Amino acid sequence: MNLESIPIQAFLIVSSALFCIGIWGLLNSRNAVRVLMSIELMLNAVNINLMAFSSYIDNNLIQGQVFTIFVITVAAAEAAVGLAILLSLYRNRVTVDMESFNLLKW
Amino acid sequence: MSIAITTQIICFTILSLIILIGALGVVLLESIVYSAFLLGGVFMSVAGLYLLLNASFVAAAQVLVYVGAVNVLIIFAIMLVNKKEDLKPINDIKSRRIISTSICLTLLSLLIRVDLTNVWSLSSPQNSIGEESTIRIGEHLFSDYLLPFEVASVLLLMAMIGAIVLARRDVMNKDISTGLPVDQALIEKSSEPLLSNKN
């Protein structure tokens, strides 16, 4: 390990903590918008991981940065479609409570 | 990067604290509007981390896409659906909280253990292309990642059309499958809470 920079473990620990916070929010929030925000947090944690590995392990080809660009693209598409689904759900149910979205329950 | 190591460590500590405390605020705060603005702060700090990792292009993309598009979209969605409602109480909420928290803490401890015990085969910093990374990303996108790049553009088009189709409110006179006239009151009913509710 070179002593000239921050250890890679620091980045990995931050991204692990961010990912777990995202999972906790995904499991526990009752507002559907907050669930979408938790998903964005988890995607960001993955991006930090990719960027750290790209900078420390693959710092010549930086394929991790290209992957991060694609993840950002997919996250933007996901946010747009997710919020549109949320709006049409709200129009049908007049609530954003996750517990009342049981349309697919049998 | 030509910043002294002490400065880097100070910047990293501040940014990580903002990220973690902001993320906790996003999932824990009562008001969803505060959560959305804290989420913007978290995105900005993540962009700062990317700058520390010598990735100025990805940092700029992060600010543009996440703060400029996703966060604004989330704030718009909150404005459209922000209705004060009394949530129905759940019976076993306490046991659910305990189970989910323990699962998350277990996962966190596992991940941190892997982070600390694994021996990463770090490459030498002499190979680093440093600030040339934008050029290298462009080369990747137009040579070996050309197919994913084109697929991503199709994906964005599909997401745009899909969002428009899902979010627009169609008022039809006839039911498509049965041909019977549609109960217009059902469509109008849902628009009332949006307009009349001031909080």
C-alpha cells in the first residue's frame, strides 16, 4: 500500500455504510418517495465502490469510471420511470403509504 | 492529484461525515422535504469524493445528473404527492424494525470485515493516468464500450417514453376493453386532494 494517499479501505467502508443505510431505508420507510431515495443512496454506494476500485486497482484503464457513467445513466432512467409509476399509483390510491400498495397481492 | 496527503485526509473525513450523516437524515427524518434536500447534499459530497479520486468527468456527471435531474425530479414528485396523511398503524412494527435493523447491522459488519481483511492487489501509482481520465473515458465509450453506450441511449429513450405514458392522465370516454362509458367521477375524484389540500 502506498502511503501517499488515503487507503482504499476508507472508501470501501464509507460505501458499505451508505449501502446499509440505503437498505435500512428501503425496508423501513412507509413513504414511497423515500423508498426511491433509498434506492438512489444504494446506487451511489455502488458507484463509490466502482470509483475506488477504478482509481486504486485499475488506474490506467479506468474501466470502473466507464461503469459508473453507465450506472448513473440507468439510475436516471430508473428515477424517471419510478416517479412516473409513483404518480399513477397515487392517482389510483390517493396515498403514498407503502403498506396500502397491495395491488399484486392475492 | 497534487494535493498534500493531510489535505486529502481532511477533505475525505469531512465528505464522508456529510455523506453518512446526510444519508441517515434521508432515511430517518420525519419531513420528506428535508430528506430530499439532504439527498442533494449527499449527492454533492459523493461528487467531492470522485474529485478526490481524480475523476473530474464523473464528478461533473454526478452533479449534473443526480443533483440537476434526479433530485429535482424527486422534489417535483414530493410537491405532487405531498399530502399529510395519518398512516395506519402496523401491528408488528417493532419486531419488523428489530429484524431489519439487525439484518442491516449484520450485513454492515460482514462488508466491513471483508473490506479490512481482504488483501487488495493495488496497482502502482506510477501507472495512473490522473487527470487524463476524461480522454480515456471518451476512448472507452467509442471503442470497446460502444455497444453499451448505444444501448444506454435506447434505454434513455425508452425511459422517457415510458415516463410520459405512465404519468400523463388520459381521459377516455369509453373503456377500451368493454366499450362501456367510463365513470368520469372516478377520474376526477383523484384530482381533488391535489388541488384542495394546502399542506
